[in-house]
Amino acid sequence: MTIPEERLAQIAQRFAELEARLASGTLEGDAFVAASRDYAELEPVAKVAEQVRTMRGELAELQQLDDPDPEMRALAEEEVVRLKAELPEAERQLAVAMLPRDAADSRPAMLEIRAGTGGDEAALFAADLFRMYEGYASEQGWRVETVSMNASDIGGFKEIVANVTGNGVFAKLKFESGVHRVQRVPVTESGGRIHTSAATVAVLPEPTEVDVQIADGDLKIDIYRASGAGGQHVNTTDSAVRITHLPSGIVVTQQDERSQHKNRAKAMQVLRARLYEKMRDEAQGEEAEARKAMVGSGDRSERIRTYNFPQGRVTDHRIGLTLHKLPEVLQGPGLGELIDALIAEDEAKRLAALGA
């Protein structure tokens, strides 16, 4: 996709204006924050645009060069060949950098993992997935904070919700939403038979209170006594909170903290994230089908990946990629190869949609 020279000049001018405004020292408060954000978003585009402009200029000069020295002409011809070979990739990188960004890409994310079919084995797999994301987050320099969990009797998770904060969290984790399937011999299986179990993953961009304003009258809040496995009480006070958002019907429960106030705050955090995702889905409207045509809709009912232990492989069904490095993926670092491939596929299809 060839970007017109006029567009490259516009990018350079806009970047120079932002640079000058930030250097002037006249911006304060929200104006400074907004300009800094715009500068950070435009900087990678401006750098690639400048590289493309430079390469185009050098190529044009060399092609017009008429040096009588045969040695100089030969050097110029070599440089022309090099630039012609490298320029298309630089222009492709620029086109990718200029693709419209999801406004939520820079947000923290709410990670929800729930055991699906498979009973105890599914709960153990949900715990494996959570540790995988913890490992990947650690490698990225992100922070993972558990919001709520419902542990199974043998060490798994029936459900776990965590907040992931850091640079570009949602941009990298958003393609993880869907059904993850595992094929292995469960620890509870005495006959050595391979079982198939599943867990669902949902990755929701975390909103601010400004993004999602919730009226008190839209909430039904129930307070009750928290209970643990086997009906035993976690504590002796009525600290568990169930919040129902009446207009949408979304229900969130939280009982991990001993403080009713903390449980309510965490429940509201989860509710706000789910409402924000609902708003995003509705706002996308006609774009929903386009999302499905990319690398998956993010629908939790869509089977996206299989982790096969007997064969030591992981297969992402959306892009047909199989990696024979199951341990590395489940430890976290190997997950990056899958995520990078999903991002690259999404970029390639969006470029194709633009006629690149």
C-alpha cells in the first residue's frame, strides 16, 4: 500500500507541531496530558513515515544521477537495487502503523477464566491457563492482581478474575477470549484414558468511571454471609456482595474479602468492565461481522485453541498455527509467539480490507 507523499508531509507537520507545543512549557493539566498522549501515539508512525520519505528521496536522486565515473555509477546502481528491495517493506510497516487503533488497546484488562466441561479436570486446566497468563504478564513487565476466585477442592479454579495492568495489555491479550480446550490424561484418571476438557477465557478492557457511569437506582445490591467449600463459612459477618445491574441483567458476586466495602468495590470494578464491553459490542454494530472475519470475534463460545498434552502441541484454530512447544506456552514465554502471530494476521487482513 503506497502512502501519498502529501500524507507523509502531513504526518511530519503534525508531529512537529506536537513536539513544539510540548516543548513550549505552556500546556498544563488536561491539555498537557492530551498532547502527550497524541505525541506518544503519533511518534512511531512519524518515525516510519520519515524513514519512507528519506528512502524515496534517496531513490529518486540516485535514479537521476548521471555520473561519468563508472565506479560511482556502479555504486549508485547497487544502492538503487537495495532501496527498491527495502522500500516495499518500509511502506508496509508504515501502512500497519497507520491502521486505525482500537481505542481500548492501551487499557488495562480484566481477565476472567472459568472452568467449562470436564469437572475437576476443567478446573485444573483453568488454573493452568491462569498461571500461563501470569508467566506471560511477568515477561511483559505487567502486574496481575486477583480480584476474585472460586477454588476447586483439588487445587484448580472453578472461576478466577484478575486485573492485568501495564503497557498495551488489552492490545496483546484481546485475542485470548474464547474456549480453550485441553486433551490429556487427568490426574484423577486411573485407566490412562485421554480426556477432553475446556475452560472459557474473557479479556475485557478496563474502563474508567467516566467511560461507564452507573446510576445507583440501576443497581440491586444484596449482602449475605460468605461461604466456602463444603458449606463452611469463610467468616462470621455478612460481607459477601451480589450486585445486579437491572437495565442489563448483569450479575456480579464478590466474597473474597472480609470487608463488605472491599467486596463491593471489587464487584463494581468487574461490573463496570462487563458493561463497558457490552457498550463496545453495541457500538461496533456492523463491524461485528468484520471482527469475526479477522482472527475471531472474541466470543466466549468460540473454540479458539487446543492444548494437546500427549503430542506436546498447541494449535490455534483461527490461524491454523501449531506449535510443538506446549511446556513453553503454558509457562508463559511461549505464549508470545502465538499472540504475535494473531496480531500479525489481524494486521494483514485489515490491510487487505483497505486494498493494500
